[in-house]
Amino acid sequence: MKYYKFITILAFLSLFQLSLQAKDTHKILEQTMIQTVDGEKIQVERMRDGLVFKGYEDKIVLLEAFGHSCPPCKASIPGYNRLQKKYQTDIVIIAVEAWGSDNASLKRYAKQYGIQYKAVSKANSGKIIRFMQNITGWTPALGVPYLMLFNRGGVLAKDVPPQGLPEAHVDKLIKALL
């Protein structure tokens, strides 16, 4: 009888701890504001397991860190444009320039290379790069392009080490989250 009570109490405490951990997963740890080259401001909330982009909670978010003079980054632009158009009601692509472009320079770059998704200069990226580091350990020194995919709840679903992925592979990752 003593063991039954002990096991019951232990089971209850374990379930209680699990419920607290589940709530902590969605607890907002920090917030920042980013601004696209087109002037759109997006509040970003960092949770333990992901990022919530206010106004885009119902979308899959592809967050890319890129460099303005990175050849694989430039090569990925047409594919991202096609994916943004193909899944326009389901995804949002946000590309953060991690090497130091100011807003005016990145705006010219976006126009020159035909970026049709959200581009954010490092100057207007708030704490987003640090948030990326906190979640996965990636830093700009490890290389770009670096891609993170967040599900509709803001939980990190996949991160892709710096390498530049073929469009078809990114397409499969998106389909897996739909």
C-alpha cells in the first residue's frame, strides 16, 4: 500500500512537471522588431523552441540569413521568388542580410536582383540574428546562406546548414509542413 501511494504521487509529479515544460515551450523569452526594406515592421517573439512573427502566425516562415556578395545567396533568389509565389497563402520568406548592408544598399540590391519576398538589412534586423544563434547555435561566421523553417506555430521545424539548397529540396521541406 505504501508503494502504491508513492508511485501515484511520483506519477502525478512527473505529469505536473511535463505540463509546466510544455507551457514553457511557448513562453515568450524576448521580443524584437525587424523592418523590411519596404518599411514593413514585424514584431518577432523568441520562444525556447522557435520564433513567432506577428502577423504571420498562420504561415510557415522561411527565415534566411544571407550575404549581399555571396554567390549561392544570389543564386537562390529566383527559386525563393517562385516558392513565395507558389505558396503565397501558406508561407512567408524573410531574408536577413547578415553581413552589414544598410537599408538603402539592400533596397537597391533587392531591386537589382528582383527579390519578391521580404528583405531585411542587418541595420534593421533588431536582435533576430542573435535569436537565430540562441535557437540553433548558428552564427554569421559559420557561413551563409543559412535557412530556418518554422511551422505555423512558430516552432523550428528544420534548419539547414550553410550551403544553399536546390529549390526542389526547399519545396519538399515546405510540403512536409503544410
